[in-house]
Amino acid sequence: MVFGYTEHSHRHISIVSQRAGKILETLGFPERTIELAKIAGYLHDIGNCVNRVDHAHSGAILAYSILKDMGMPVEERTEIMMAIGNHDENTGTAVSDISAALILADKSDVHRDRVLKKNLSTFDIHDKVNYAVTDANLTIDSKDKRIVLKLTIDTKICPVLDYFEIFMDRTMMSKYAAKYLNIWFELLINNTRLL
């Protein structure tokens, strides 16, 4: 799926799926919960095929229906539906361990690979910020109970302040999702700790 200014297709959903599972695995969650988080990550942007606006809610309904048709137990498909329906920073919040992991995984995928345009002169602020991120690394430390998003931003492309102009709500959502999991969220940009 390609909508708006960033890529939402196989690359993105694969990263989100893997990261959501890794977060819960590192924190010692049961294998089935980890698998449900991976499924939620893989399906979380399916609502974009309806409309980018309110894609989390339409995606939750679509995922629920697909998983029902596949025979998944109602409790599990409800967990996935809740996670998908709450992953957007405009309307959602962490409501479960799976949703918290999904939020952290989704909001950490900022990188130049997500920029669809190739001509820098046509970039808007979203393109510039994503393109300026040359490295994004998410690490989970279960011993110290923290999750760290480490970004390298090329300030020749855009200043760090531009990152916060479009990512502040996503950053705060990540902070609260980490808190739901009883861990601390840290943001490092160009080796400077900001949260």
C-alpha cells in the first residue's frame, strides 16, 4: 500500500511485525502473545486500502473479519483488533501489551527508505524528515527496563527541530506505550539523549 508521503507496504509492515514481536519477546511475554503482536504488526495498516483518514479503525474491522474467516478464536482476534484500532496517534493509545508493542514498533519506523519521492526539490516536511534519517535503531533492554530509539539525522537535509514538528505526538505516544509495558522510553538523536 502506498499512500501519502511514506511507504506503508511490505517493507514497513515487516519491520513493524518483527519489532512488535521482539519487544514482547525481550520482555518475557508468552510465545502466543508475541505471535499475536507480530500478526497485529503485519496487519496494522490494512485500513489504508479504504482511506488514510481513520485507517486504524477501518483496519481493525477488516483484520477482525479476515481473522474470523481464518478461524482464529474470538479472544485473539479481539486483541489484534484493539491493537490495530489504537495504533494511530490521533485517535489511539496503548490499551494492552500487544497494542503498546505495536505502537512502539510502528512509531520507530522512520527512515529514508520510507520516502517514495526521488526528487529532493519536491519534498515536503514529512519527506525531508524521513529522508534525513540515515539510521534508526530500536533496542530493548529488559534488565534496565528501557527501550531506546536511536536516530541519526542528517542536519544538512533538515534540522532536528523539524523531526519534532511532525513526530512529537508519535514520540509522546511511544513514551506512554512504553510506560504501559512498565519500561522507560528514550530517544537519542545524533547521540544526544532527548527523552
